[in-house]
Amino acid sequence: MNNPSYSTNDPKGWMGDPKRGAAMGRSTIVGKYDGSKLTLRKVPIDSGGYDPNGTYFGLGGRMYWCASGDGEIDFMLRATSREDAKSTVRKYYPKAEFLR
């Protein structure tokens, strides 16, 4: 299993053109879960609503990134805590386990 990278699914600017400004959000990939442990990380959002890669998410609750090592799963979600994020992921993947 590969360790997923947050930058792999990173959008490149507005509508794919970095000269046109920041991308709004990321692509959601919700594929088949193969039983391997998922990465679940809190993503820092700055006071302007941007992640470390410069993608715009706006302000709101905490942002989490969930991904599988094979790239079949890669999506963002808002949650009040890591446990809340796990609960949300398990609505889609009931047997999901997570890397620490």
C-alpha cells in the first residue's frame, strides 16, 4: 500500500488554470474500499479559507482529508473532531479502519 499524498489530487488553479486564481475545493473520488487502512488527516485552513496548497474551501468547521493508498478514495469533509470525521466516513465505508 502506498502512503497517499495530499497534493496528488490537488486542483491546479481556477478551472485548471493557475493564472486565473485559486481552485475552489478538490475533486471527490469515492471508489471501492479494499479493506486497507485509510488516511484521515485534519487539513489546516487559514483565516482566508485556503488550505496549504492554496485551494479555497471557505471558512466553517474543521476540514479533514480521507484517502486510500491506491487512489480509489480521496475526498474532503467537515467535522467537529477526528472521531466525528471517522463516523461520517463509516456512513459510506462501514468497515473503514484508519491509520494513526
